[in-house]
Amino acid sequence: MDAPASSPLPDAPSPAEPTTTTKSTEDTAQDLHQRDPEYWLEDGNLTIIAGNVEFRVYKGPLLTNSPVFKDMLSIPQPDGTSGSQCTCRTKPAVVHVSDSPEDLRHIFRALLPGKTPRVAPEDLTLNARCLDHLKKFFVQSFKTWARVDPPRPPAFEAIHSIGVVNIARITSTDVLLPTALMGCCMLNSTELVNDFTRENGTLEKLSPEDIGRCFLVRANLMQANIMATLGVFEQTLFEGCTRRDVCGPVFLKLLDELRNHERVVCTLDWFKYWSDYIDGRDDDRKICARCYKMLQEREKEQHRGIWKKLPELMGVVVEGWAADPTPAVDGGA
């Protein structure tokens, strides 16, 4: 009897066919990146990689509003010649950028608010939109600025005025400078000469020229406040005052006691109201209503006067600054 045929042995693995399965380069790269929780749209047609973060968004709004992305997605970028690389033949297209994830989120918040694309007019660039946003807060209208609750950027801190000054310088947007420089003047000396860290880890610092400017113009602001204070408490009563024997001594008291209130006179905060000082010195309201109203109007007039010359005080030139009409003061000579 013939010996039974031996069972066939499995073929040895071919060197070209490894027995273990490895991930593709693309899968491995994806493992190294984390999806951005705010801007990852499953049906998006553009993937942007910044650092170790992946964003997936719609290409259309970026092409419409960002010349940088438009060029990047239409012109092939040779390896090593740019800080950004685009693989545009994949679906979705993949773009590697050198920007930080934090900066990219700010761009997307401007272009894709609420994760719903908002297409702006073709001639409205991202820079213009950002500057228009800043102009809502760093205004040239005294009426807007002097509101009881003036507009402030979200999460804005006083030291961020440094960044606004730098943006105004880079973009030649001079209208931002008076209020932004004034904000810098309100910082203490340590804050003024040092920098602050942006959320992407980079440092924001004033130029040496603007640091020097702020130290110099502080004296201008102080002088302006002193002169304005003296203007408010000038000793002329309301022209039609019928209680001059009462109002006259109160006016003299208001002026005389300024020497004991240096925070009213010697301050950079010229926009603080003198009403609290007046009420504190005349708490039982001996002064007549007409004279009191005249003091309030003087206060507004002095504020408008400082605002009108704010660019000059800050050492900058802004065309068309303070175009608001200045109403006449009621009474008083």
C-alpha cells in the first residue's frame, strides 16, 4: 500500500508580502494630528493642518475672502519653497500651513461664524473685515466713546492695546492709534515696556519708538486734565443765577479743595467725570440747579476738547478726527 500523501504545507510568506498589516503613511499622519473640535465639518472639502491640529472646512468662503488661500489652492507649491504646502488632488484637498492652530481659528471665526459659511463681497478682504471690527471699539466718534457703557472687544484686557497699536502701524490704519496709544499710556511702566504672550505663544510688544512716545505723551494727558479741571471749576456763575450769595461760596470751595484731591487733578484718566467730586463737596446741594447744570455742561465741553486734540496729544496725525459737532455750553461766560 502506498504511503498516504503528506498534507500540503502552507507556502512560506513571500518577502514582498509581509504577514503583518501596516498603516498607510496617510493613516499614520492622521494619528499624529487631532481634529479641531470647533472646525471639523464631516462634509467639508478642504483639510488644513496647522501644527498637530487638523481642520476640515468648506473651501468656497476661503477662496472668496482670502487671497492667500486662493493662491495656495490654485498655484502648486514646490516642496521646501514655502511655509505652506497643498495637496490639491486629494479629496478633500489637504493644505499644510505654518500658522498656529490658534491663529487659524481666529481666521475661521471671521469667515465661518457658527460653522455656517458667510460669503462676503469679493472685494472685502479678511484684513479689511478685521480692521472694521477693531474700529467698532477703537472709535473716533466722541459720542460713541463717551457712552456710559462704551463698546469693548470680547475678553479684552488693557494690555491688549499694545497689539492694537501694532496692528494700526502694520496696516497704516491711523484712526486706531489715538485711543489705542491712550490705552497703552494707562498701563503701568512694567506692562508698557514688557510684552504679553498671545495664545499661540508668540510675544506682542510695542516698538521702542512707541514705548518712548507713551512715556512722553503721559505728560500731555496729565497737563490736559489739569487744564480741563481748572476750566470746569472756573469761578463764573450761571448768567441767570438768582442765588449768587449761595452758589459763589460753593464754587470757591470746589476750586479750593482741589488741592486735597490730587486724584482728581493729577491723573491720566481725563475721561473720569468730575460729578462725583462736585457731589462730594456739595452733598446737601446748596448750589442752584442752573449752576449745577452749567458745571455738567462744562465737564462735557472739556471732554470734547480733549477728545478733539487727542491725536495731537498722542503725537500722531489722523485726518478727519473728531468730526462730531460741539454744542454750545448753556450759560456761563
